[in-house]
Amino acid sequence: MSLLITPQQLNSRLKDPGTIVLDATLPPVGVTPPVDTHARYLAKHIPGAAFFDIDEISDHTTTLPHMLPNEREFAKYVSFLGAGSDMTIVVYEQEGVFSAPRAWWMLKTFGAEDVVILDGGLKAWEEAGYATHSGYVTCKPAKFTPRFDAGAVVGFDELQQAIAAGETILDARSKGRFDGTAPEPRPISSGHMPGATNIPFLELTENGRFKSKDALKDLFESKGVDKKKPVITSCGSGVTAAVLAFGLELIGAKHVALYDGSWCEYAQHPEAKIEKL
């Protein structure tokens, strides 16, 4: 199956016991008042879908947002949601493209074999004429056997080595934040890593969906990205970096890692060099 699934394809598999659907909508940063995406899920979701709370399943021993938890905690959490590591796991969000790729990346990094994203999310599901449900969903626990892919994750020291070696580092933040001309949504300096290339994550999307593979290929090539070489993706807190990682996988890139601490960690690190335009 493709990395993207259509509403029609999902509908045909909705009653398949080997398929589980997860709403992975994360509230956008800096929006006041905060968006309660869990309340929105309870009000309306794809039938049988569980809520994958990215904040809840993150590492709470650090002040950095959205960091990966340990294998045991992750496996326990997703097992309770009914997601088994050998099942087809369909991830979606309530509108647009923002956080579903982060859930996709987390699940893949911890060993899920078949993870796909619903193209267009809940909005596309409704536009296709399919019904939604409301309220809590009780799922039958599943077995999730974690197999952590260390190559999918980069820490600060590895990032520094990549910077020194001139490897490709892609930053998914907005141009203003990357350039250092606009503030971060958190109390840290804006700017960018030496040698990094800015590809704002929304450039990969159109009308709330990922662009075609050909359009994505052209975009990455226009930014000088060689999909055959190692690529590291980054952003503000590791969420939209996964949008770039997903887009790269769509075009067949094989050596993609995500800097999990992203700018939240980098901008506060005493050894980090920050560049501005």
C-alpha cells in the first residue's frame, strides 16, 4: 500500500480487525485560546478511531516538547489504543497537514510495520460522504513489540558532526523564523544552523493534502536535496520535521533521520552556533 490512503480505501478496510485508525491531531503552537483537539475528536471522529495524543506519549522527564519516550512506555501506550506493531495503522488529523506525520514517524521508529496517513484527513473523509462518530472509543488492546530504529533519530552531538561534514540538513520552520527576522513561538532565539536549508513544511502541501510525488520531487530538487544521500530534518520541536521526512519517503529517499530536539534544543545549547540573515 502507498504511504497515503484515500478515504475510499480506508472505508473498505474500516471493519478489518487488522486495521486500526488513530486521530493524531496536535494543537498548533502559539494559538490563543489553545485549540482542544481532544474535545474535537470526542465531538467527531472516524468510526472506531482512537486518539493518539502526541503530548501524552512524549518524554516527560525533559522540558523539551514532544521528545520520544522510551520503548516500553510507547509500546504500552499504543497497545492500549489497540495498535499492534504488525497491524495496518492509519493516522489522520482533523484538518490540514501538521502532526499526523509525527505520529507516523514515531510509530515507524518504534517498529510498526505498516503505517499510512489518510490523505486529506477527517475533512476529506467527510467530503467523501462517510459518516463520523462521537464520544469515547474503547479498543481491544493489541500487542505492540517495539523495535527501535536508532538510525531514524539524531541527537545534538550527531547533528554537530553532520554540520561539520556538510551533510544536508532541512529546516521546516517558516522563512522568518529560519532567517532570524521573526520570533519563535517559544522564548528562544530564532535563526538557523550553519549550512541548513529552509523548506517550510507548508510548501509540501496544497489544499490540506500532500502535493503529488512529482511536485515533491521537483521541490526537493530545487532546494538541492539529493534523495540518495543522508538527510536530517528539523523544525521547532520535532513535529513538522516529520512532514519533511514523510515527503522525502514519498519520493523514495532512504537515508532520512529526524533531529528530535530540533530548534527548541539547539537554540538553547551552549555549543550551538546560530546564524541569521
